[in-house]
Amino acid sequence: MATEKQKKIAFVHDAYPAGGAERITSDIASWLGERGYKLYMFVVNLERDKLTDSDNKVFEFIDLPSTDY
């Protein structure tokens, strides 16, 4: 019996959690997570101490290096 591959989606934010756009991302991610998607969040300025239990449940967080141009 063939198994279906888990679908994956990545989100990218400069800062998380920060404001309205990040809240919308979290809401969308919760909905997608309930439907079996694997979700990744790539973030430059991740404030781990401000993450909710829901954030940690839904996302796999990946810290990106900060660069100054």
C-alpha cells in the first residue's frame, strides 16, 4: 500500500513573533498543521522567549544569520 508524502510549507519572516503579519502566519499555520502539513519558519530575528506553545507545536523554527548591508 502506497503512503502519501507529507506536504511541507516554509514561511520566512524577518522577526518572529513581532506583529500582525506574524499573527496571521500563525493562524494559517495552525489550520495547515491540522491538515497534516509539516511547517517550517525561517527567521532572522527569532525571539524564542516570546513563542507560544502553539508556535512550538506548529512550526519547526530555523534561525537565519543576520547580515548588515
